[in-house]
Amino acid sequence: MIQIGRATLHRGEALSLIRTMPDESVDAIVTDPPYSSGGLHTGQRQRPPGVKYQNSDARRRHAEFHGDNRDQRSFTLWASLWIAECYRVAKAGASCMVFTDWRQLPAMTDAMQIGGWTWRGIVVWDKPSARPILGEFRRQCEYVVFGVKGRLMPAHRRCLPGVYRHSIIAHQKRRHMTEKPMPLIHDLLEVTPPGCTVLDPFMGSATTGAACLKTNRNFIGIELSPEYFQSACERLELVANPSTENS
């Protein structure tokens, strides 16, 4: 375990580490798990993430990550297990926001409900720079499955949109091959109260963690990959102690 400002980081497998956490200890879950997607057929989905999720003209290569080759039945079972543990460690009224794509959307909404959460809807990430597809509709959206533990405790009186439009991060600027835009994470955190504790069981390069620290929220992150764990530590160290950036 490493403590960086208001962030607590753990390296290891998500399910086993969540099981060590106390009941009702976090206020929200915001996470981007491996999709086990990226193809229409099993052979395509079982290719390495770097092949599935990066275009051939990508200017920068990223470390591979684990757990992205499950078939849909095992993906649903696996997701149900860790989402159920997230439910246990969440406080009453907590929100759960999980990224997914169009292929795994049915599986993820099932897993959310199997895990005990009340499914409240889907937030759409509109990606204007998505690649066009000749003769059919472009895959321009990814989704955030939104659930609540019991009854949502509103953090404010504002009405938030259900669609957010943010461009994909350029390859040369990414810390992770599937990194989500920081402004999008800020948008999602609007449903949580300031000062709360946010859990991300698949933190990658800690975009959610950086957003939490920048908005005075506490963060608990878990990451299996040693390369991305190190990247997350370095990133959050710069956010928590910006004076060290040029030292």
C-alpha cells in the first residue's frame, strides 16, 4: 500500500483486495475495467489489448494490461463478483459508475444488478473523433452504467446531463492505451459530494485518482499491472505535490 496525499493505492488483483476492505467504507465507485471486447468473434477478442485498442498509426506504445480476454459468460460472472464486493464496501446511498462499450453493455447491466445495485441508467460518452465506418454507423459512444446502493443521496440540487461530449485523448498524450479524458471523469464526479471517498478497483494510470485529488475527494485505487501502478504513483505524486514536477 502507498499513501499519496488523499490517495491510497494498492497493487494487486481487484477482487481479492476489495475483499479485505471494511463494510460501508466508501462513498462511490468510479471504474473502467477491462472490457474483454474489441472484436466480433472470440479469436478477435482474445488478441492482446495493444492490438485490439490501438490503431496501427499510434505514435506511442503502452504496456499491456491483464484480464481482457474473457468470453461474455465468464465476463458477466467475474464482473458480478467484484461489483458485489463493491456493494458491500459502499455506504448506503453510494453511487457506482462503470465504463463499458456497446458489446458488453448487456453483460455489465446484468452484473450491476446481480451485484445488488439498483440500476439507475446509462451515461453516454459521445466521442466526436471516433473512426468512421463505411456503409454503417460509427462506434461513436462508450457508456457508463450507473447504479445506486439503495436510495441515492443527492449531492446538490442541479440536474446533470446524460450525454457528455469529449474527444479521445491523442495517443502521444496517453498514459494508458484506454485512458479516459480527465474532463469526463470530472463530469461523473459531479454526482458525488465533495470530500467523499471514491474507489477505483481498476485504476490504470489513475485518471480518476487525479480527478479526485484535484476536487478535494479521497481516493482508493487498485491496479494489477506493475507498469501502470508505477505510472499511477508518479502521476498522483505530481498532483498531490506539484512543486516536485520541476525539481
